[in-house]
Amino acid sequence: MRTLPIVTAALLLAGPLQAQTGWHAALEAGDLRFSGTSADTSSEGPGSFRPYRPTAAALRFERGGERLRIGMGLVYASGPVALASPDVTLSVEGTPLTLLELAPTVSWRVLRLGNGSLRMSGGPIIDRWSWDVAPTRWRVGGELAAQLEGSLGGSAALVVRAGIAHTASVFDQEDLPPGFALRRTWRRSLTAGIALGR
């Protein structure tokens, strides 16, 4: 947690070093997929309690040029918990997990593609998980993402973003049934939306 102010300060200081800086804002929606999180150790089976495919909405702000940008993302997602295995997935309805995430990022252009570009981004994430049947919990981790941007004319662009994030388990041990152990949470995301820049 101590490194977060250092990273944030470095990102903010990087902006004035660029020429032709501007602001970019994107509104995105998509799906989150989780793995890890917990494991059934009583029978060494493949079962795992985890968040189950919540729909996410994200608002992202960036400042910078075409090559390098700094920014901040705000992510909201809500969905059920499920007991997942290769053969069957049992969703627990009525007790959704809700995620609010703050994500400082640095993004850089990897490749120019006609009137668009391929960008990579990375940075820390701060997650707030709330659940009706358990206390609110906070998790800190990191995310790496790839982003395709294609111009729609003027200042608008279509954005498609795929990311992978890693934190401690979103659960505490007392949230799990006997025989289940905590595992680190991996999250894959795929979102699309519209970005505006100037």
C-alpha cells in the first residue's frame, strides 16, 4: 500500500514532460471472468467458490499524447457467487458481490494501425468488495491490459480492451464452507466502449 502514492506521483509528474498533451475519456462495458479465489481441499476436487461473470462498467480518464498517457480508471461490477467446476456451475442468487475499483494506469502505444493503434497499459488496482452476508473488504493488486483504438471520425474512437488482474482472494476464510481454502484471485476482463479526446 505504501508504493501507491509513489506510483501515483510518478504518473502525475510524467504528464508535463510530453508534447502535444490532451485529455481522453472512455466509457466501457463488458464481462469479468474470475479464476482461483478458493479451492476444495477436502477431496482435492476442482470446485471453487468465486465471483461469477459479473457485468462491468468502466469510466477511464487519461492525459497525454499518442505515445504515452497517464490515467485513472473507475470500475463497477456486480454479480452472484458460484461454485464452479469443469462439469457444472451452481450460482448462488440473491447475495451479489459488488466491486468498486480505482485503477491508476500508464499506457503506451505499441503499434500504429491505420487510423487506430494498439496500446498496452498497466498499474495498481484498489478493489472494494461489498457483500450482503459479509463485511466489506479491500484488496490491492495489479492489472495489465491491451487496448485497440479505432477512429470513428472527429474526436471519437471505438475502444476494445482486454486485461488480466491479480489480487489476494476476494473472500476471507470465514466466508468459505469447511474444506475450502483461499487462493489468489485472477481476473480476465473484456470491455468495449467509446472514447473521446481533445
